[in-house]
Amino acid sequence: MTDGTGPGSRARGAIGRFASWLDDRIGLSAIMPVLRKKEVPVHRHSFWYYIGGMALFLFLLQIATGILLLFYYRPSAEGAYESIQFLMAEVEFGWLIRSIHSWGANLMIFMAFVHMFSVMLLKAYRAPREITWITGVGLLFVSMGLGFTGYLLPWNELSFFATRVGTEIPGVVPVVGPFIRDVLRGGEDVSGATLTRFYALHVSVLPALAFMLVALHVLLVQRHGMSVPPSIEAEGGPRRSMKFFPQFLLRDLVGWLAALAMLAAAAAFFPAHLGEKADPFAPAPAGIQPEWYFMFMFQTLRYLPAEIMGIEGELVGVGAFGVVGIVLLFVPFLDKPKGPDAKPGKLWTWLTFGALAYILLFSYLGYTFDPNA
């Protein structure tokens, strides 16, 4: 028998006193009842609830690996390429961290697209979740901006000329276009000033904006809970659910571990390449292409004629994508059933399928396009 004064008991007592001290100042105990009370609907579409958490995990992983890369990266035309070369060749596991960061960026944007389309098809943007949708679309746009600005940072041949093409596109917009292009580039052409600006956007401005949107998005999800699709609501009957903590959260963690394992495997078997250092005076290599998530837009601009009804074709394309982006933000306000008992229509469902088919088709055409044909 023991009198409760052994080393183990004293250690538990010390931990208990520290936990009590911390709880008095932070109020951690108030969070647990909220977590235990929160429930997640269970139905045949419940799988899609995990995609948003997966995108969040990948965003946090990008922040963690990006911070590690910052210890060695030098944001200048003279040192950027060499710093990454040193990181990959000399720093222990530097190649692995950079490869996970590169693959993670692609997977994060992919998950953001999947999450957006699943929300549209399940109509999870319905009232009172309109602002949740707007913050989610904003996060998709910011993620694509992070991908675009990060693409230039290695300062290699491919990223240099792809950025030159990408930053040229806003220049077709009348009046403000050339100004936007020059602000992005820090001058009339892509240079070391462009690299510095993209670095600032990539590691400071866009992450700060993403953190604010993520915080608001997660807060709204907690406020309104998970949406139940109209098809499930129409079935009636008792609705099943599971506790968010620990059941749903543990399932989320399994998905996160699977994503991490997949990224580690991709980084090990297909490590990120550096290529040749950018030379602004060299001719552009053949086959310059944007990242896959811009390919459908890039290919659309390729197919447009020089003029459409007297307007420059590229301007029509850029304007059309701008309008689509604005419409996407306001989908919850455009897709509203008429009358209190009206059911959601099928128009936006078919538009969603059409948009998905368009993106897949034009992305495929972009990768099989022969400029000499």
C-alpha cells in the first residue's frame, strides 16, 4: 500500500496544479464542453466534410515547411538560385523539405478546388452560410496567389519566363492594366525587383490575409455547423450524427496522416528539381506553361482570336474570367429558391458540372497543345 506521497503522486499533483493555474488564466476547460457538444451529421455525403480539414492541414504544413526554407533562402536575383541549390545539396534533408513544400502547395490548391466544387454540388452555401462561402472562395484565390508568387522564388529559367507571361496578362486591361503589371513586376520587365515583391507577397502579405480568412472561415463553420444537403433533408426521418470530439477529429487526423505520408512519398520518389538559373537575356525556352491550376485559363486565352467584335481577344478572355470570379463570390445570393417552400433548383448544379468539365477539358488541351501544329 502507498500513502500517496510517492514520486508518481507528487508528479501528478504538480501537473494538476499547473493545469489548474493555466486554466484559471486561459480558460481551457471552457473549450472542452463546446467540443463535446458539437456534432457532425452522418449521411452518405459525409465524406466531403473531411476535405476542408485536409486543406487546412496542408495550409499549416505549408507554413511550417516555408518557415524552414526561410532560414536559407536569399530573396535576390544574385542569391536566390544559389541559396536553393545549397539547401538541396548541402543542408541535411533540405531537398526533402523543399520537395514537401512544392508538392504540398499543389495538393493544397487541389483540395481547395475539390472543397469548393463539393460545397457547390451539396449547396452548402445556403443561408445562413453565405459569408462562410465568400471566405472560402477568398481562400481559394489567395491560395492560387501563393502558388503564383512562390513559383518565381527559385529564380530558375522556367519560373522566370512563366512569370513574365503571367504578369503580362493584366497589362491588356485598359487604363489600369499597365499600372498593375508594372506594380507586380516592380518595373517594365521581370527582374530582381519582381523577385523581391513576390517574396514579400508570398511570405508576408498573402499568408497574413490567408490567416485572417482561415480564422473567420473556421469561426463561421463552428458557428453554423456542417450543412446537410437538400437531398438528405428531403428524405426526412431521424438524422444521425457523431460527436466532433473525439470521433470526427480522430477521423480527420487519419486523413492528415495519410496526406503527410503521400507527400513524403512523392517528395522521396519525385523530388522537386531546380533546373537552370534564370537568364533575362536568354531566349524563352519552348513550351513555357503555367502551373496546372492556371492551365485552363491560359489555354482559353490561346484559343481566342485576335479580335472579338472589335475588342482585343485576350481582353475579352481576361474580362470573362474576372466576371466569373465575381459571380462565384455571389453564388449564395444568386441561387435562392423562390418562396418559403420552394426547393433548390438544378441550374447551379448543372453550371457546376459544366465548369468542372470545362476546367478538365481545357487543362488536358493545354498539356497536349502543339504550338507548331
